[in-house]
Amino acid sequence: MYTDLLLISLKAAFKISLIIFFLMIISEYLVTRYKDQIIRLMLKNKRTGYILSSLFGTLPGCTGVFAMDSLYMAGYLSFGGIIAAMVATMGDETFLLISLAANGTISMDTIIMLISSMFVLGIIAGFLADIAVKKTGLKLHRTCEIKVHKKYCKSEFNLKHFATEHIYKHIIKKHMPNIFIWIAIAVFMIEMINSNIQITEFLSTGTSMIYILLAASIIAILPISGPNIIILTMFATGLVPFSVLLANSLIQDGHGLLPILGYSVSDALKIKLFNFIFGLTIGLILLLLGF
């Protein structure tokens, strides 16, 4: 039994990972190629900061959030601005979401509802975060200038650099092994759950789902993508409702928080604490409303 489930999990992980790999290349190219123009627009009109930060957060993968990290660390983006990006991002899980839609597992309407909800809530969260900073006098880390790939920050596209730095070192070496392993683990766990009717019945009760919501929110605190794949897979198989997935998605930020952790642990903890309270509150409200 376990051998069959393992083979099913590995086959599913390979198929989904292959789709994700090509999606990541496309996304990486678009963000790398055009992010400078969008960043210049953001700096030109600070009132668009929340909107563009949230927009960058909704982009698949971590490249868009990394761009916002650089602006935050350089002092061009407010605390609310980085909150907007972190709330709106799902990291690598966005690629999994799209691949599940391609397989017909999740409807496109659901994806549009999730991403649009995160985009709007990211803007709201950013606005509230800056109000909180102003009202409480929250102390943040001093800014510093961050420069990345200075040699290649030109208008022309360098194919060799993109293939080496972005496809091989970033996508293949850093992301794909982690994505494949966690997808395989998630599929295996869901197959095990589906074979146990008692667990399914436990998850169907309202009281139990509150604990699942809390667990999904706690998992989202981790500054990595992998474990959150389990929550997305549970949603895709109907084991958890939209409210649980949304709470997990709002709180988690993929690898987006890692640069901030290297810059200021204190700021990273404040970002996570705000996102946790905000995401859990939204998830609990929607769960109680039946979503």
C-alpha cells in the first residue's frame, strides 16, 4: 500500500514540478526584464506604493518580493509597503496553484478570487501597518543601500547571465528540489488522509477546523515555501475551506522574508507578527461566516 502511494506521489510531484519549472522561467524573465520600469513608477509617486508593492507580491515566485525587499532596506519603501508585498505573496505556491488549475484540480475562478483577495488585502494591510507605526512610534532598523547584479542592471537583456544566475542557480538549484520534495510529501499525506475516513470526518467539524486554521497560520510563520504546499494541497482535495487557505497565504511569504532577516531580525519579527495577526483575523472571520 505504502509503495503504491509513494509511486503515485512521486509521479504527481514530477508532473507538477515540470509545469512549475517552465512557469518559473517565464515569470523570472518578465520580472527581471521589466521590474526597473515599475520600480521607477513607484518611486515617482509614493501614493502608489501600497498598490505596486501588493502587485509585486502577487507575482509568482519570490523575485517580485525580493525587489520590494531591496527598496525597503534602501529606505525607499515604508514598513506598510513591505507589509503589502508580504501579505500579497504566496511565493512558489503560486506556481503550484497555476499548475493545479492546468490539471483541472482547482478552478480558475478560485485562483482569481484568491489572488485578487490577497492583492486587495495587501493594500489594506500596508495602509493599516503604516498607521500602526505612526500611532505607536514603532522603531525600525536604519536603512542601507542594497545593490544586486549591478553589472547587469542595464536595459538590454543578457541571455547568458539569465541562464546562469536565474535559471540554473536560482530556479534549478535553489527552488526545484525543495518544490519537488514538498509536493511529493503533500500528495503522499493527502492520499493517506483520504484513505482514513476518521480523519476526514474530524476535519469536517467546525470546531476542529478552527484548530486547522490555527495550525495553517502557525505553519505560515516559517520563512520558507515548502510546508505551505501541504495546506494548498489539502484545499485542492477539499479537506480545508477557502478561509484556511487564505489565512495561510496571507501570513506566509515564501522566501521573501529571508533578505529582511539578514538585514534586521527585529524588523522581520515585526513583519511576521503583523501578518500573523492580520491573516489569522481575516481567516477566522471568513471561517465563522462559512467560507
